[in-house]
Amino acid sequence: MRALLWSFAYFFCLLASYYILRPLRDEMGVAGGVRNLQWLFTGTFLVMLAAVPLYGALVARLPRRQFIPLVYHFFVANLAIFWILLALGIERQNVARVFFIWLSVFNFFAVSVFWSFMADLYSSDQAKRLYGFIAAGGSAGALIGPAITIVLSERIGAANLIIVAAVLLELAVLCVTRLEVRDAMPRRQEKIGGGAIDGFLLVLRSPYIAGIMCWVATLSIVATFLYFEQASIVAAASDDPAVRTRIFATVDLTVGFLTLAVQFVATGKLIERFGVGPALALLPFVFAVGFAILGAWPMLAVVIAFQALQRTANFGISNPAREALFPVLHRDEKYKAKNVIDTIVPRGADALGGWLVAGLRALGMEALALTACVLSVAMIVLSIGLGRAQVRRAIVGTQKQG
């Protein structure tokens, strides 16, 4: 129970830190020009491509109790640099572009490290039962984060919100140290070994891991379609940066409330009752229906409702179900292959999705919506297949332990 509560607190601090900064990033993306977003997404992918081998080398050479805090301390140091640059007003537009890319990288790395740690601590059966509650910690943080931004952004200034985010990130490190103390299997704290590019090789060798990669990549593409449409509609709705920031923060706040309610009440029970596959399939179903409606009525109210609903389905049900796919893997796969899937794959898919949007816009909103619906249906089929494969792997793992 204590380990579960520390896990909850860890994810709370992590996502509260991120969601304080997310509205600021989204406003900076709009300020830099909606038509330039595909370049920012491409830049994020290239940074990920360079960072993952460095992370792989770190994982191979240091034990878990050292490399996880080191990753978060590095990000805190980065936040200190951004705070100085923004407080002094140095090249704000260029700093905004770099900050957009950095926060996108930080989000995926920080959350990937968290879930890799969870997959190392909890068994497959525990994951299905407990991941909903643990994910609720992140949802609570995602609720508090934008609330802090809404309340404090005009009072202390956007730059000073970075300090609050940095403090929360250091509190997440404290939770990591407490979880390490309470880990009942010290052998899991040993060095994983291997090489810097093992993550890429592990993804290519396993059809199961490759299937997870395809699911994540397709999700990122359709989510990018929606993000670009949201940015375009919000940009058309107001020229005031403060208004746009509050719109984005309001969406985050709504998602936080809905997701928290779902995770506390239903997530664990639904995954245990229906299995991982149907839980995974819920999100692409929402995308298919949502894009069909948005294609017919591309309005601000529709895109906000769609964004809130799909992110609630993602964080409330499908994301805990996706993370339940990983405890059946070996340790090196949990940290290395998973990190590739959580970082390079979605950001590469984001970049691809951004350029697809640029091309599909020439054909009209209907073409973009139809493409998203087709990809969503393919994801539903893949979800069911991954759920069945996870059950088979869990049974084999139990038999080996017996």
C-alpha cells in the first residue's frame, strides 16, 4: 500500500509539473505560427532521435536508483535556463520555439521513465488491478497543473511558473527514492547492461513490441491531426495570447476532472473485466466518431469537446491499458524498447502527421477527417490483437515462474 501511494504521488508531481507548462507551450506554438507547427514537430523528432541513444547508454551503465533521478535533475537544470532566458526577455520568439520542442521531449521522456519504473515494480496482474489508481495520481496532477496556471499566470507571470514546475519535478525525485527503498526485490536495482542502441534492435526483433509501436504511431498521427485543427480553430477565435492560453488551460482542466473520475471509479474494474484489448480499442473508437463529427462541423465548441473526450478516454482507460502491455516483457525491453516506443515513435509520427496535415488541407477538411477515421478503424483491429497477445505472454510467464 505504501509503494502504491508513493507511485500515486510520483505521477501526481510529474504531471502537475508538466501541465503547469503545457498551456504556455501551446500558446507559444500558436504565437510562432500555426503553419510552422510541422517544423516544430520535425525538430522534436530529430532531438528525440539524438537523445534516445544517450538515454540507452545511461540505462546500460548505471543502476536504476541512479539513472532515474539523474534524468529528472537534468530536466530541472534545463528549466532553470529557460526561466533565466524568459525572465530577461532574450530572443523570446526563438526561445519559445526551443521551449516548445524541449517540453515535447521532456513530456515523453519523463512519463516513459515513470511507466518503465512501474513495469519493473509491479507484475502483470498487479498492473491490471492497480494502474488505474496510479494513473489517477497523474490525472490529479493534470488537474492541479492547469488550475495553477490559470490562477497564477497573470499574477506572477508565465516565466515564474517554471519555478513552480521545477519544484514539483524535484518532489517527484523524492518519490523515486522512497520507492527504491521499498522495492522488495533488490536485484531489479542492478545495472541492466547492453548497448546504447539496444532499444531499436529490441523493437525490430519482437512482433509483439512492433505491434505496440504501430499502435502508438497511429495514435500519434490521428492525435496530431486533431491538434492542428485545434490550433487553427483557436487561432481564428482570438488574437489575444492570454485568451488562447486560458482556452488551452480550460481544456486541460476539463480533461483532468473527467479522467480523475473515470480512473478512481472504473479503470481497474473495466480492464480486469473486459481485458486489455477492448480497453485499448476505446480510444480509436472515440477518434473515429469524433473526426466524423468534426469533419461535418469544424467549430470551436466541437473541437474542444472532441479534445476533452479523446484525452479522457486516453488517460482514463486506454493509456493504463497500454501500459499493462509492458510488465510481461524482460527488463531490458521495459526500459530500452519501451523508451523508443514512448519517445522516438510518437514524435516521428507527430512529424509525419504534421506534414500529412499540410498536404491534406489542400484537399479540404473532409479528406483529413476521412483519413483519420480509416486509421482509427485500423487501430481498433490492432488493439484486439495486442490484447490477445498480452494474455498469451502473461500465461507463459506465469507457467515459467511456476
